[in-house]
Amino acid sequence: MSFTLAAAVSFLGSAMLLKAGRAFPVMAGGAPGGQPGTLLVAVVILLATGGLLLLAMAGKELVDPRRQPHVR
């Protein structure tokens, strides 16, 4: 459950950061035309990749206890 929550926060953070970068491109290191800066895009990609990794870990935690054999 905690991995899923952390993944959701990561995805939300990347979306908010990308939206803020487009709203204020000069502050985010981008061009005044509305294009976000390269560093901002790199951070958004890292956050989204981290979210995917956390989702994979959450899926593994959900599936893993079911694979263990029963002890007699």
C-alpha cells in the first residue's frame, strides 16, 4: 500500500512540476514561448520513472505472498 501511495505522489509531483514549468517557463529555465527547460523535463522524467518503479514494486509485493508455498 505504501509503494502505491508513493507512486501516486511521484506521478502527481511530475505532473504538477510540468504544469508549473509551462505556466512559468522563464522561472523554469525555458524559453518565453511556453517551452519548458531541459532540466525541468529531466526532473519530470526522473519522477515519472521513479513512479513506475514504485508501481512495479507494489505489484511485486501484492503477488509475492501468494507465490510462497504452504508449510505443513
